[in-house]
Amino acid sequence: MKRKKVLWLLPLLCVLLPIAINGSEPGKEAFNVNRFPFGPENSKWELVTIPINSIFSSALGKTISCSDFVGEISKSRIVLVGESHTADIHHKMQLKIVQSLFELGKPVILALEMFPPSANECLNGFVSGAFSEEDFLTQSHWFKIWGHNFRYYKPIFDYARQKKIPLFGINIPHSLASKVRMIGIEGLSPEERNGLPLLDKTSKEHRFLVNAMLDGIGALAPETFDHLYDAQCLWDSAMGEGAIKLSREYPMATVVVLAGSGHVAYNLGIPKIIQNRSDFSFSSVLAVDIEQMEKKSDKNKSTKTKSDSYQFHLGKDDGIPQIPSEIVSRGLANFLIGVPQEDKEKFPTFGIGLKGDPKVGIFLSMIFPGSMGEKMGLQKGDKILEINGKIFETVEEMKKFLSLMNWGDGVSFLVLRQGKRKKIRFVL
């Protein structure tokens, strides 16, 4: 799905529902989740134009300067900054916000979606310098718990380490989230449910939003969606309460929450938990991906890059530079930042699921439709014997190796398929 229309596909949904996610005809998503009439009553029915490289204040209904933006969010105890996990420009935006707040001289702490609080000792070891990056990735089980390429997050982590900015996990354990999305919250044992935050499933708007992010899968598989929605609400509650807890423990600090945009959008996920369960002020910030124009060689040719673009170009078509923009709901977040849409992810993603067993090896458990893995010719059930001549003992080791590959690199998989060895070569 194009990131421009759906900014926030959740990692838990990507793992479980490749068919649902890719069920629509390519390029024709069922919903534009950036334009729902959600948010504050006085602005929820208003659509606004977000120019590229601009910052829009939903409260003021206009663009503001960077200094004004930083000044406004610095007044909030909690700042929630959304992301698409594989959008490098989103992580650059997050880093710039963290840097700007830190440079004001006010204490800053980072609250992270990808880790539970049990990882805090490991996070502290990284910030203090006790752990190398290699040790941190291994001991935190990054490639098992999160899986997204660490290189997207490395500049943020390095800055935190340089400035000694504390890092904290605020999510529930990955294994528990996986179980909830499979069987729902009611399927957990009393022991498993003990200590979990209270779920808030009262918002019809929130339920509709999550359903829309999955192209309406709730209409096709209601029970499956119910379980997924339980997991989404559990994550929102855990992260909201985690942010509240940190705000209480660090009363002088600004708590910056870094999480997927779906947990922040329309102030319906984590922000709603903070609003309903505390008195802490908060600001939500989302990036709006904006498709850029192609350079014109013929003045009479269209400047749009694609015929179905939602993009508007401000200014006259008379040689004056035009400004690419995107129309979104004014209630999408407290602050909306127009960023250039990336042509492709900065780092290759293979789109494969891996499962390992010490006795039988590592197998492909899933191939995402349309993914690089599918184009390479990999198949579900393939046993991976080697990649580029290297043998791996664990799935984590293999994921880490693949995460270091770049576009243009050659990759060679040696797999065992139906009892026969097969070598698959591909240039990324």
C-alpha cells in the first residue's frame, strides 16, 4: 500500500494479515485514512492543505514557523511523534524534534513503542555506554522483538547516547501482544491478564479507523478483527499509561513518545488514554507524505507524477515554482508536518517471515504478496541453508545479516525445497 495514503500500518498487523493488507487491487486502497472527520468537534469536518516542508497547527488552522512549533510543543508534558516504521524521512523528523527540545535546555526522555519496560536496563546500558551497539542489539533481541531495520533508528539512538537522554520501553511484551491478536484478550488466562492495563474500546471512531487501516477486514472476518482490535487497544493503553508513569517519575522532563502513526492519529489511540487517565498536557505530531512533482521538459505536460495523485500544486503554471501539497483532515493531529514522499524505502525489505528450530533449521513461514522475496522466487516452506555462503544458527542472526544489505547488493539464497537444493540469486 502506498505510504502516502496509509501512513501507519502496524507491525502486528503486517505480521498477521498479509492477505488483508494486500487484498485490494494494487494502487487502489479502499480508504484514505488521512481524511476522516475525526478529532475536535469544531474542526473535524474541515479539510486542510499541507504544503511540503511546512508545519501546520491544527489549533490555529494555519502554518507556523519551526521556532513557534518547538515553542508550542515544549509547553506540553508529553509529545507524541508518529512514524511509518520504514520511512527514513519520518525518523529524521523525529530526531529533529528531539534535538530541538533538548537544545531548549529542558530535560527530555524518550518513550519507545518497540520495547516493554523489562528492556529498560538494556536501554540504560546503551545510553550509558556500558553496551556497544552490537551488544545492545543482541541483548535487547531487537530483531526478534521489533524486527524493523535498526539503521532507521540509529541516528536517534546515537543522539540519545551522545546527550545521555534516557530511553524507556512502554509497550507490553511482544509475545503477549502476539497471543492477544490471535485469540483476543478474553482468551488469555487470569494469570496472563493480571497486571495488564485496562482496555478502552469505547470509541467508535477509533474502531472504524483501525478497521479502515486494514481495508475493512472487519466486514470479512469480524472475529479476526476483534482480536486484532484487542491487541491494538492493549498497545495503546500500555503506551499511554507508560507515558503517564514516566511523566510522574520525571516531573521536570518532556516525555517524547515515538510510536507508529496509527497509535497517534486523530488523538484516538495513545493520546486518548493520556487524556482520560491523567491531567498531563500533550501534543501530537504526524508527518504528511507529499508526492513531489517531476521536472517539466514541456510546459504543456502535466506536472503530476501519477494520474491518480491527490496532490495539489499551489501557484500559477507560468514558470513560478509550485508547491506540492496534500489535503488531509484538520483533526489528524495537533501538528502536521509536510515531508517529501520517499520513492522507496531507504533499506531493502524482503517481505518474508522466518521461523527457526535448533533441530530442523530456519524456514520461510510467510511470503508477503508482491514482496521482494516473492519476486526473487522464494517460497513458503523453503528451508534456508545459506545466504551469500553464510550459515545461520538463529533467526535473529539471519535477520540482522539481511538488515545490513543495501540496494544494488547481490544476494544468493541456498534453499532446500521438496528435498532438492536450489540456489536463488537476486540483485536488490
